[in-house]
Amino acid sequence: KSERTLPSPGDELVHHFRKRPGSVVAKVISVDSQTGEIVLQIGKRTFPSLSAAAAAISGHASNGWVYWGLKKQQPKK
């Protein structure tokens, strides 16, 4: 089971595009430690979850935890 690190309100999450140059920055608006829900703002748009923000940028469903770099794939030891 991989650990999830909850960001704090005011933190900035950066996604670096793999297939094209550039990146996108999302600001953490609120974090619910009970449910793990994280509200993000990108520009003037607000998204109710990591995955919703990732989908809006990528154009397809994505695992928001992985997309925003909060959940790292653990290397095999």
C-alpha cells in the first residue's frame, strides 16, 4: 500500500507534461483530511478534486494523485 501525502492549503502542485514541453501549476484551495478531498484552482477555474483537475487539463480521466505527483510509484527493492 503506497502512502499518500496530503498537501496543505496554499501549496502549489506542478504537473510536468511528458509528451509536450511545459507544465501546469495548481493551487491547493482546501484539504479535507477526513475524506482526502482536495480542491484545486488553476487560473480562474476551481476543481473539486485532483482527478477532475487532471482530466480538465489532459482531456481524459487520470489518477489525480499520480498526475499531480502526490502518489509516487514505489520502486521494487
